[in-house]
Amino acid sequence: MALTAAGRTSLVDSVVEQLRAQLAEGEWSVGDRLPTEHDLAQQLGVGRNTVREAVRVLVHAGLLESRQGNGTFVRSTADPTAVLRGMRHAGASDVLELRIALEAEAARLAADRRDTHDLLRLRAALTGLREEGDRDADADLAFHLAVVGATHNAAFVEVYRFFSAQVHEVLVEALGDQAMPPVDIDAHEALVTAIEAGDPEAAERQARELLRVPMETVAALTEQHR
């Protein structure tokens, strides 16, 4: 399908949709470099800023990857839009149940596969969590990404990166001004200790325990709003 000139309204959305279609139809394969912003802008009849914004949308969606100085490359041709819509319609409890399943298995694999570098990264992430405060979302995410990274499973890492952003959005939308409980630093410490010990069963158990209080909090809040 050839690119067509975009209309005057919703230019960025129009470019995004046309690029999505090109990816879905196999115009470019994973790893291919897209035409330059200048070339795409000429083909679409829009400004380079519009193309740049559309590319940013698709980078955020995980379809494209920008490499400084090298251009923009296709990261995936599988559009996650439908998954995103499904996630946003899921309840907070549903999302947390899935998070528990993912993180419990990640902890089990991490305990079995971790190396020295992983253990150093986990300890550094735990230190960051202590220093940044128990309500710092970025520090907490860095910790859990360190656990998932220790699985040495590239697919697991990519899925978790995608999923973790959606967890935050769903919880914020579902809970509104109701605060989640503070992060339990001791529970995070116990998880690291189990991974360091190379004990998959203990690591899985600690991962589930770490998320038990948030799950109970969401269940209680959900019950209050019924």
C-alpha cells in the first residue's frame, strides 16, 4: 500500500495510522531502517515535525526504535494496540493477578539463572529503592526490571517492559486518589536474598508475598466502590 498525503486534521494521527498499516502489510521487516524524516514527510505531504511526532508515538508503542545518529528501525510489526485496549478495560485486580504470575515466575527463573552481574544490579536497585523513598515508582520499576533481567530471557524482559507501563496506568485510573500502600522494602530485601541463595521456591514465594498487600488493598478498595 502506497503512502498517501495526509489531510489537514489530525495530521499526526493520520501519519501514525498509515505507518502502522505499512508495518502490518510488510512494507518493512523487523530490523529494516525506515526512510528519513525528510523522505517520509515528502511522501505524506506533511512537515518533518509531524513525522517526528508520529515516529515517537510508534517508538513508545514498541513498533519502532530510534538509534541516535543511525535513524529509525523497525522493532516489531505486531501492533500492541489491541492488547493495550484490553488492558485498559481490565480491572485493577485482574492486572495485579497477572503481575503476580509474571513476577513469581521471573523470581523463580532469576534464582536459577542469576550471575554475578545480576546480583550486583539487584543490590544496586535495592539501594536505589531505599534511597529514593518507598513511593518512588521509577525506583520500584528499576528493581523489578532487575529481577526480570536476571532471567536472561529476552522475551520475558520485553513483555515485562511493555506490561509494567500498563499496570501503572490501570492502577492510577482504577484507584484515582486512593493511595496504594508504601513499598515494603523488607519484602524486596527478602526476594533479593532468595535469588542470591539460588532458591527458586523461596524466590517465588517471596515474590508472591511482596505483592500480597497491594492485592489485598486493591480488593478492599474495589469492594468499597461496589
